Amino acid sequence: MVRQLEPSHALVECFGTQSHCVLDPACQLKGALDSALQAFLAALDRVSLADLVGSDARLHAALGLQAAARATVPITIVHPPADRERR
């Protein structure tokens, strides 16, 4: 869901198209940060909302969910187009 809900995954200015950093052409940090971002998103991809919410009554109460008699609701996740640029 993070991939769909967050408007940008640009951790630093140089991830965007309007970078003004003079180090950008030779920067090694950008590649390391992109690898870290991809690992972060991959870790979140392996966890569902059901995994996070589970059956914790305190969390259900905080979220206003009915603990026992809630129905299962299908959720459709739309992935971005495959041609979307990734750095």
C-alpha cells in the first residue's frame, strides 16, 4: 500500500528530475539510497494489512474496527505501469 499511497519515493532531491546538486553526476550515495529504498519497499511488500492488524483487540479499538463480527472485504491493489521509471 505504501507504493500506492505515497506520492513520491524520492528520498533526496537528486532522485527527482530537477536535481540541482553539483555532485549528482558522480555521486555514489544515490545508488546506495536507491538500494535501501528498494529493500524497504520489498520488506513492506511481504507484509499484508491483515498481518499488521491481526487480532490485536487494542489495535482494533484504536482503529474503530469491530473485533469479532467483521466481514472480510476484498481489496484490489493496482500496481503502477511496468514502464514507470525506477532509479
